[in-house]
Amino acid sequence: MIPKVSYHAGTLGLHRATPVANLLLLSGFLIVVLAAPGILVKLGAFGLVMILTALSGEGVGTFLRNIRFVLLFAFVLFLAQALSVRDGTVLFSFGLPVTDQGLLAGAQMALRFLVILSSSLLFVLVTDPDRLAHAIVRLGIPYRYGFILVLALRFVPFFRREYRTVREAQHVRGVDASIRSLAGLRRAIRYTFLPVLVSGLTRVDSVAISMKGRCFGLYPKRTVTRKEHWHQMDWVTAALFVLLLGITVLARRYAWL
Amino acid sequence: MCALARAKRPLLDVREVVLVALLAAVGGVLSTYVGYIGNLINRLFGVPFGAGQLIAGLHILWPILARLLTAKFGSGTLTGVTKGVVEFLSGGTHGVVIVLISFVEGLLVDLGMGISRRSSLVLTMLTGAIASASNVFLFQAIYFAGVSPTFILVMAALSLVSGAFFGGYLGWDIRRFLIASRLVPQRATATPRASSLRGHILTLTVVLALLAGGIYYYTSVYDPFSAPDSARIEGALSSPYTFCYSDWEDKAVMVTAELLGSSTYVPPQDYTGIPLADLLERAQPKEGAQTVLVIAEDGYEVSFDLPAVLGDETVILSLDRGRLRLIATGYEGSYWVRRVRKIVVR
């Protein structure tokens, strides 16, 4: 149930870029799929994600296997759109009419979904969450609130262990994990959510006291020990962002297919 | 000692910062479990997606709990957006979109709970319902643009009920349990600063009105990248398309028209442009369509009777300083729309 896709350190391609540069590239992909109208542009964006995956030392085959559920859901989206949109010329019918506009809309949405998800997962693969959280703080967000993300990411492994412990304890005690009724659903939620939450809340005070003891929040600004400098790969990533932005503008202006 | 030195009181104190981070982390980690339950429910109903909205409320439990436990505006939004980032970075199945969805859910929790200075079960359930349903409309805008409104409304209704119970009621119940078991001090849940209910309602109304206006403008009207001499022709049409003036120049006609506005008068002069009737005929209006809306890039719109426009070759779209302008011969000045961006048939 825990997703297989998570960050791992690397030395190739986007692994060498700073989190901010990777974030910029991700936003470029989002802009191109949400703002550019054409199918070819979206296909190109998906191709670029695959190329960057390969250049970053991540196997394209493994990546595609990891996103197989995304591919499946993209197909479901395609079908949902193709059968819902009635505008355009009817091409064929099997109970429901399928139009050229419907197929086009289906392809648009499926590709949009595919690019958003694949670029997101590539970002997750190549970006160190901890460095990202610190980078966000350095972007100018008040550190008191930026630190919430740093802290939350620190808590994640702990809660994953707690969650696993709770589930194993349930199995040992014979708690039925299947959900066949609303009562079963309520029981599953109650027996899973509450223990994990309570185990976390018991630590709030000790963490807060520890932070206060280190004078967290004393000054309005905070210095950092680790600074990020932009290197060649960051400029390449920024150039890709500009390229994606330019393609979006051109695709809209000249109504590219 | 260190805390005493602080001059300005921040929105959240250190304990609340930890609490928000903790709730966001739990929410992010358990979201995979919620997704798993959602898939089980989908399988139970035999559908690929949609039925999982029955438990959509579990996603907003965390911002609601943060708002109930800290009683501070902003804690819901911070919890929502942090939970979204945690979920995204954990390789969640929604990608980066989840950050936006969680942010909106958290913001709605803050706005909803901010209506009254005293939290109540009804308000919490209502807030949970609205915040939960927002995910359906956001997903619709991003991935399900063409899906039938009935389907979307059914999903929203499921999400609304789920938000009320799994978000609002469960959140309220958990808070009561936490107070009873002394895991959370009673005082932490009291509202620190009282302000008038009327003021909150007024603020909320203004914010929602501005938000609705902004969302409408940026999703339906604003289009910074499209060519200035183009307009989208859509609505009740068999073949909606994007009209580009340069593609139609050979079909241009000349008309003589006089602009009679309430404050502007332009004497009769010649205008060259493409008849609106020709543009609409190419798009094939569907049976039953009655009106045609001509919308400018700033959202200004005028409405024409469709049969009248289809039989009138003197209402034309001309090019005025590189932008589309409607020359509505025989109509008053307010119908002469400048910077036309969209034509919608209804």
C-alpha cells in the first residue's frame, strides 16, 4: 500500500539539479499540459518526461511499470470523456454514440493526466524532500511556517512504522480488515486512525519543549548552514522551463493540434 | 526564557506548529490507507472510480482537527497544504495536483470554521461537507471537463455526505475523545480572540464572492496566450472551433453602419469583416439553440437572438487594431463589443 515511487539519491541528470530548479521544471510541465490545447504538444511533453527519466539514470521500463496504474486510469479517463462528449460528428456507436470531438477530448484528458502524473513522479524520484523543504523556507516563507513541512517530513517515517505496527497488531488480534459494510468501514477507520493519531499526539509536547529549548521562534529570521548554489544542470532545467513556456504560448497562439 | 524575548505574537506558537506538522504527517501517511479503502469501495460497487468519494471526508479530517485543536485561522490551510506536499512527495497517486486540492480543502475549512467564534458540531459538519465536495469540482476542472454534470453532482453529493460525517463528525468526536483522555488541554480548543459573527459572515461573503468572480474570470474568460485575432466558438454546436480572422479574410464583406451609443456617436462609415452568421453556420448550431453570446476578453458580454443573427449578414466580426471587434449594424452601441474572445451559442 505504501507507494513504490520515492526519492533515491543519484548523480545523473535531474538528480544534479537543485530542488527549486526541479520545481520550476515541474511547473513548466503543468503549464504546458493545462494551457496548451494540442494533443501533439502533450505527447511531446510525455516524451520529454521519458527522456529526462532515462537521462536521470532511472530505467524507463521500471518507471513505466511503476506508473502502470496511471496508464490504466488514463485509459479509463479516455473512455469516460469519449463516451460523455456528444459534440461533433458521430464516428460509430455501440449503444452510446462516439464522436470525433469525444475521442479528441478523451485523448486530451488522458494525456493531461499522464503528463501531470509522470512528471510528478519523476520529480519525486529525483528531488530530496528534505532539501526541498529547506529550499522552500529559503524562498522567503517565514521559517516558523516553512518548518512545518520540514517537521512533517521528519514525522513521516515514524508514522509509517506506527501505521505498520497498528495494522500488524490488528492482524494478530484477528481484526477483520475487509470492508463489506458501513459498520466495517467505520471500524476499520476507528481501529487504524485513532491509535496512530494518539501515538503521535503523545509526542507533541516533548518535541515542542525540545524546540523551545533550542530557541526556535526567538528571532524573526533564521540563518541556514547549507546553501544551494545553481550549477550547469540547474540552468539546463531552467532553459527547459522556458522552452515549455514558449511552446505553450506558440501552441495557443497558432492553435497547434 | 527564549519565548519571553519575543516581541510579536505569531499566528501559531511552537506547540501548535508541531501539532499542525504532526497532523499533516499523519494525514499524508494515512492517505495511502484511505486510497486503499477507496479502491475496496470501488470494487464493492463494481466501478473503476467515483464510489471512493464515500470516504473523501477522511482527507479533510486533518485540517478540521487542526482547526478544532488550535482554534486559529490559518491552521487548517497550513495543515492542508503540508499534508498535500507530504502526500505528493510520498509518491501519492494524484501527483502534484493533490497539493492544490489539499490547499483548497484546508482554506475552506478555515473559512467555514471562521464563520463563528464558537465551534459547534453543526458548523464543523457543514464545513467538512463543503470542503470535501470541493475536490470533486477541482478534479472536474482538471481531468473531467467533458463529463456529464449529473455524474459530477452525484460525486459531489457523495463527497458532501462523506465530508459531513468522516470529516466533520469524526473530527468533532476525536477532539472530544482527545480532551477526555487529556491528550489535548481543554483551553487549547477555546477561541483566543472574539470577534463579531456578523463581521465574519461579511468577510466570508466578500471573500467567497471575490473567489467565485476570480475563478469564473480565470477559468472561463481570461486567456493570455491566444492569438489576438482569434475567438473560440462553442456551446450548443455540432462543431465548435477556434475562429482565426486571417483564415477567413477571403470571405470578408463590407457594411456601412452607424454607432449610436448612450454617450458615443460614430457617423455612418464602412467596415470590413466576416458575417457572424457565416461563422455560426460553420459550427452548425444544434436544434433548440436560441441565443448567441458575444464575450469580450474582460468578461463583458452581450446576447443576440440566434435566428435573427443567422439571417443577418450585416452583423460582422472585423479587425480593429489587430483585435476582433463586433460591428452590430442596426443594434445600439452597447452591442458593438470590442476585443471579442468567445462566442457561445445557447
